[in-house]
Amino acid sequence: MSRVLLFTADPEYDTRFRKAVHGRLPGEVQTVFEAALPATPDQLLSRSVGTMPTVVVFGPGMDPHVAMRLAGVFDIQRPEVSLVLVVPSDMSLAVAALRAGFRDVLDQDADPDGILGVLSRVCDAAESRRRALPQGALGGVGSYGVPAEPRDDSRVIVVTSPKGGVGKTTIATNLAVGLGAIAPMNTVIVDLDVQFGDVAAALRLAPDHSLTDAVTGPAVDDALVLKTFLTVHPASIYALCTPTNPAEGDLIGAAQITHLLDQLSGQFQYVVVDTAPGMGEHALAALEAATDTVFVTGMDVPGVRGLRKELDLLGELDLVPENVTVVVNAADRSTGLSVQDIEATLRAPVDHVVPRTRMAAYATNRGEPLLQHAPKDKAARQLRALVTSFAPDRPIVRRGIHRKALVRS
Ligand SMILES: Nc1ncnc2c1ncn2[C@@H]1O[C@H](COP(=O)(O)OP(=O)(O)O)[C@@H](O)[C@H]1O
Ligand SMILES: [Mg+2]
């Protein structure tokens, strides 16, 4: 015996729906007349009176973006409830809806037999599924979807530099791709260049969800829901990209970033963070969460001096990270600077020197990480050495001398 909850603002659709199923479907139908979907499954289910519905139908005219997002959350938190989305007759939303977690779709112009056909199929399947679920999984609010114990061995690797255009995104994306081979589906890259982030472009991704979804709404309280907002890249890594609208990124605060990185580090072995140039509030929040920091500079005097200033500033803020890697990127001989010059100005050793290569720039433009596109390229080799330095069998090098050198005395 099924309980069907119809969510709609349209009384005419309610009448049609009830006529179609009345006396022909065992169970009862309850309607909630609201135009906007609530943010979480439990908020939605709390609108129903009496026992839990087995099937929830999202009526015509619901915002598809909100509906899909909520379906993904239902799928994790409330798998015992089956969702149906009423879609326009051209079925343009059908595939996206099924992928998002809806069990079925219903043509909004379907005749009574059509409505009954879909509903009885979904109700039967829902009943079978409920029988198969463990007893404790059914019923009370919040009883399902308890995440596993968060892990505490993860590494949060933050890539930062005072200047733009020095190769942070190139390094962060390749680092994530390389770590994806060490820890497949256990590596995530987060783009914290909230206004002008280009991780999505560098990995040629078209994300359905962005940082905003990850730091607002149901993802905040549930790391498994958060995972549904990540985008999978073929290198077996997840990515969390920036919103397409730069203004949206501005609304994200440092505390939200801190919480996000805490959630992700509880789920993933490696969290790679790309940042905007300089020490904005998001970069500082990331540095506070970092287990490892990769500082990047080009081979130019203003860039190296800028990095020295950044290190001094971090010392003043008591934010000097314990595990530091310094990368000189896009190195070439024509600059008149040597690595020794750079080390002297930085008063710190340089760990990796990544040469300037045509392939590196070409790979960015194609949206294919260099490690995948041209693994034999000279820059790719150095990037691989950087990846290897984070392998689990490598001891974490806590260089006291390095740390002292970084903190201004
Ligand atoms: N080693 C390199 N050789 C050649 N071009 C590079 C190299 N590293 C980065 N680039 C190019 O420099 C530009 C800026 O790099 P990017 O990673 O976006 O810097 P950032 O994130 O610091 O602003 C990109 O077009 C990229 O392809
Ligand atoms: Mg960048």
C-alpha cells in the first residue's frame, strides 16, 4: 500500500492526477500546494501528514535545477522514497532527471491511463525496494545516510602565489591528475579562485554544480551530499569548480571554505586546492587548513620578491605551513636569473624547477592536463616529480631549517 505525495502549486493538475489514480491505485494521495521546493528531503517530507510517503511526485513548473539537486540528495539520504518528475511533453528534461536521481518521469500532458501506468510501476518498485532495505534505514527523520567516520590521514595541498599567471592552475590540475593515479576517486581538486577560476577550463569540464552548491544548502550538513555536487574527471579525480558568475563567488565567506575543506579532507585522501593570486580571505582559509603548501613563482625578480613578501606576511600571521614545497615554473635561461639567485632572494631552497615548454601552454588551451596530453614533455616530467613527492610512501619532510628560513626572525 503506497502513499503518494504530490508537490504542486497547480490545483488543476492535482484534480487531473487524483482522477487518474482514484480507485485504481492501492494507497492514498496527499497534495502539498506549494510552488517552491524545500531545500532538503526532510523538510519536504515533513510537509506530509501521517506515515511517510513512498513516492513523491514533483508537479509541473518546478524549477528543474532545484528539483534535480534535491533528487540527488534524496537518492543518498532517503533511498526508500521514490521520486517522479513531471516534465514537458517533449521529454527534454527526462534524461537529466533520471541521471539526477528521479526514478521515473511523467509527461505533463499524459492522459489518465498514462499517469496511472507510471505511478503503479513506481509504487510497485518502491515497495520492493523498501522490503530490501535494512530495517533501520526506514522511517524517522535523519535516520539514513549517516556518513562513515571521516578519515584523518588526508592531505590538503594548497597551491598559492602572490602573482597571477605564474602557473598555479597548471600545477594544481596536473598535481590532482597525477595524484588521481595514486588515489583513484580519492582525490579532489577545489578551485578557490572564486571569481576567475579556470580549473574547469583546464580540465575541460562542464560542471552541473559549483562551489556555491557545496557551501550552501544540504551539502553543508552532509559530506555524502557534498560529494554529489562534485564533477568527475576521466583521470579518476573529482573537481569542485567556481560559479560561472563571478559575483556569486564573492558571496562565499572564509568560514564556509574552512568547513568545506574540513568536510572534503574527511572524505578524500588528497584535497588539492587552487587559489587566486595573493592572500585573499579564501586563500588564507585554505592555508589554515593545509597540510602542505606549494608556493609557485616565475623566474622574474618582482615575482620572487613578491613570494618572499608573502612568506613574511604568513610568518606575521603565524600561518607558515609546516610542509613547504617551492616550485619555480616556466623556467628558461633567457631571464638572466638563476635558481641560486632565486634561493638567495627567497632565503629558502627551491624544490622543483618546471621548464617553460610549448606543450604546457598548448595543453592548457586544449583543456587537457599536460600529464595526460604529453607525459614525456620536460615540464610534465618535473610535474610528475612533484606528484611523487606527495606519494603515501614518501615520508613527509618537515624541514625545520626550511621553516626557520621562512619565518622572519
Ligand atoms: N611550464 C610552463 N610552460 C609554458 N607555459 C606555461 C607553463 N606553466 C603555465 N603556463 C601557461 O601560463 C599561463 C598561466 O598559467 P596558469 O596556470 O593559468 O597560472 P595561474 O593559475 O597562476 O594564473 C597558461 O596559459 C599556462 O598554459
Ligand atoms: Mg589560476
